[in-house]
Amino acid sequence: MIHFFRSHQAQALDRAAESITQLNDQRLAELKNEKQLQEIKNEVINREAQRLAAKHGKDHPTVQKLQVRSTYNQPMLSGLDAEIEKASGKTEPLPANAWRLNGKVIDKKEQPVPDIIVSFADENRNWIRELGNSISDEAGYYSLTISEQFIERAQKEKLYLSASNRNQQVLYFALNAFVPTRGIIDYQDIVPGEEGRANSPGVTK
């Protein structure tokens, strides 16, 4: 009976993971479509602004209005790029009753920073070795997973996100502690050299 229950639970988790993957793929496709649509709209606006500028001059009110609209759309396109990049990040299915924190290591210009060691530390900034670490890849992505074996202990301790280089120089230390939640995947970007401000739902002061 116990074996049947565990087998049924595993199948349910597999189906849930598959559904989540499908939803992520659908969201990625929708984001790409939205970006393509916005780029087309922006191109139409720019061409119309050029046409009217050639006819009436660049100081014409309609030309200036179109230029403002084009400039206003740029942050939207940048935001879509960021969301597409997040949605494109493929991770392994989350094990049952585990918690995961992933994100990107980026510089102040939002460019990826590879080869940064990301881990959890205690209040004294000591690495919690049992929880492992993750090294950011070429795209800046890192992923830390706390398994069911350690999650109870992790929930009792204060976990601070820390990032360092290969010379063990600490480049980032979160101001707030994370609270692991079973079955949840949280996201947190890291900017080396800046004060660590954690904005994830799994954060406590």
C-alpha cells in the first residue's frame, strides 16, 4: 500500500513538472510574439516620423510626438528581452519537497558575469558547505537547490545568499535572509559590488 502511494505520488509530481514545463514554453512563445509585435509597431512609428520629418521638418509637433512614442517603447522592449532571457533558462525538474533559488549574476549594465561562485552563508558569512554551491555559466545563470534532506535545517537557520570569485573574495552578500519553502522555485539576480537586496517572495528581514 505504501509502495502504491509513493508510486502514485511520483507520477503526480512528474505530471505536474510536465505541465509546468509546457506553461513555461507557452509563456516563452507569447513573450517572443509580443516582442516581435512591439518591434513592428516601433518600426512603423520610426518610418512615419522620418517621412513626416522629411516633409514638415523634424520640429513639427507630430514628428516630435512620434519620436517620444518611439523612445517610450525602448524600455518596454528591454523589459521583454529580460523576461525572454529568464523564460529561456532551462532547469532540471524540482525534486519532491525541495526548494530552489536561481537567477543571474549580472553587472551594473545588466550584462552576464560568468564563473562566479554562488552559495548560502550563515550570519557570520561562513559558507554552509552542506548546501553546496553553483558557478554562474556564460549566460550568468546559477541555480541552488536544497533537497528534502536539508530543508528542515535550512528553515531553522538564516540563509544569506553570497557570491565570490575564484580567489574567494566576497563580491555580494544579501542583506536579508531567505526562507526555503518546499516545492517552490524562487528567482534572485545578483549584482557583484552592490549591496545585496533580496526581493524574492522567499525572503525575510
